[in-house]
Amino acid sequence: MRRMSALLIVAICLSCLIHSASAQDVQQTLQQAKALVESGDYARALTLMRQLALSAPDNASVMAYAGFVAGRAESYEEGLKYALRAVALNDKVPWYYASVAFNAWNNLDVKRAREACQKALTWGPQQLGQQNYDSVKQIQEYASDREREIVWTFDPVRGIRRDGYFYVALPTRDLPYQMVKYEVKDADEFRPIKVGDNDILLVKPLGDKPFQITARVVSHVYSFKEQMAKYSESASIPDEVKSYLGKSAGVDPQSSVVTEVASALRAENKLLTVRNIVGWIEKNIRYQVVFTESADRVIQNRVGECSGKAKVFVALCRACGIPARLVWGMAHATNSMSAGDLPGLREYLRQQSSDPTLADDPDTLSTHAVAECYLPGAGWILVDPGNPKSLWRTDNPYVRVYHDYPSGDRSVPYNVAVNTFAMAGPVVRFKLVELK
């Protein structure tokens, strides 16, 4: 999925920050902080701004710049505190709200981010600054709930039938971040079943005639912050969840390749371990459309597409004692990758789609693999290893469809996700529907 633009770029004239001529020490500290920011030493700049914020807690400009620096240092909770203080002291400065929006979004405070975006954008690009305006618009887009009508056309000739039925994966219903309704056309018979956390439709077509499923999917941008507040290292893990600690297709948590990497990532608790794993993948696995069967090969070659990164995440989590599973869904093609190789992805989608023009259509979703990890007390948490900035939050547009099963599980007769996308192709069109 997509990545946020690096950071809000705020236009600050340091000579105007402090209005008191007697504030020479404060001005000197600000100049030092600015120099550190320009050199990329955000941690030291933040240390200086913390000291300055303590000595000048009622200076809006100081608090605002402290919020900006904290955002650069990726200390978003602290940055949000400073930015909110700046707004409380002076609510007439447009970019203060941009700083609130940026820090709130990255601190998983979706509601506050939306409110700040709405307020910031009322000033327009001229007063807010074009780069700030564009960044806030981007946050607003990512933070907006969406309803989409997605139409799949399934070709039975390309699928696998069991006992007269095709097993088709539906977008998952009744999630805190996703609600689904669907209708089926041109089928002789169909019935839904629930297997694990997957919604599956058993369809008996009219001979070899294609059938159609239209799904109305409401996607809510969702922060797992409240769910994660229930996390406890001492909480028990259900037996059915423990089965996601072993091997599965393309994932061997006991392989020497995986355990060597995992040993350096295991932290004092599972939250930090997951964060370390996501950070390691971001740093070491380059996005490239090269399909590999196993997490081992992705780690060895240091390249992989979305499913390769997801397999590595699952393997490393399991090696660290954290249940995890691969999840298949759909996202915008241009946003379902962390970097580069868009031409390679486009070409692959053209080759795999019955309609090659779908790959270049902006109103389409393509298959995208992510993962889920199980945190004791909190439950299953969706994670996109290819988009580390979205850790602990869902982004739009992502449609969750199907999770895999542990090796040896016979709940379904075959990989339903593979069968679904084999019949329908990896790209589908959608249209946005106004939320009611």
C-alpha cells in the first residue's frame, strides 16, 4: 500500500518565532535546533526543543516548532501534544492545524486527524502553503471512510470444483473496519459458510457460464489503539490460534534462515518484536515483482513483492513465538507496494487479467497480500509489512478477503483465495458509493 509523503514541510521564519527582544537565549536555541533539523539530526533537535518548551510553555510559536521537530523525529504522541498546545495558544495560524493533522494521523488518532485536516484546508493553499495543503489533502484522503461497489465476474473454466461447487472467498464481513453486503447473479445455487474468520461462498454455476458477485464494501479507517490497550503478555492464547505458530505454505519458522534473523529481532515484549520485524523488512527487503515460493528465498535474495514480504513477516513472527497468518485482499495497484517497480507490477497485471486495460484504470483494485498477528489479550491485528507507516492502523483503500490456514488444516478443500483470483483475475473494477 501507499506511503505517506515524508513529512509536512512547514514554512517557518525563525526570526519571527520569538517576539520578545529579550529572548536571546531562546532565539539561539531555535537556531541550533534548526541547524540540527537541516542536518537530519532530529533526535538532538528534539532534545533542544523539549528544553525550550519547558522554559516557554506559553509561546505558541515555540510549541508549534517543537511539534514540527517531534514529527520529524517520529515522536508523534509528543508532537501532537506540542501542536495542540500551539493551537490552544493561537488558533489563527493555519499550519499549526497541519502539524496537528500530521502528528495525530501518525499517532493513530484518526478522529483528531480528520478534524484537523478539515480545519487546515479551510485556509486554502495560499495561506496554508501549497506543500502543506497537498500533505493535508493526502492525509484527509487516507483517513476517509469509503463505500465501494466491487463487481467480480468468475469464469468456472479457470477454477476448481468440489462436489459441484466452487469455493469463492468473499470480502470479510462484520469487522470493526469493514462491512459487506453482496448479491450473486447467473448462478444455479449458492450458500455462504464461515470457516475460521473467512466468509466463503459455495457457488454452483449454470454449467460453464460465468457468474457474477457484486459486493458493497464499507471500509472504515481504523486504529487498533483501543484493541491493543487490552494486550497483555500474560494473557492466554487459544489453542486454535497456537496452530499459527507452525509451518504453512511458504513459511517455515524453524528454518535456519528465518531463525537467524528472528534471533536479533526478538524484544522484551511482543509489541516491540512486531515493530522490529516490520522495521527489518522495510530496511532489508526491496519491493520487486519477483514471485518466490518461500520466506527463506525472499530473505536470501532480499527482494519480494507484497506476498513475499508478508510471508517473511509471518515466518519471523512465528519464529519469535507470535502467531501470525497470511491475509489476501485488494488495494489500488499503485498503492500496494512500498517502493519502485510500478512498471513490473503493471505488466504482471496486464498479463494476468482477461482485460489488459484494467491494469491502467485508476478505478480498479488488485490483489494485495498483508498479514495478521495475534497479540495476547488484543486478538488478531492486521499488519501491512509493505507499508510500515500504517502499523497498527488500516488505510484506505484496502479490502480484506481471506486468511490462510495452518499446514494440515482440512477446513476447506484447497486454497480458496487462489481459486477465487484464478477465476476472477487479479484486478477488478469498483465505483465509489456515497456513504449514508
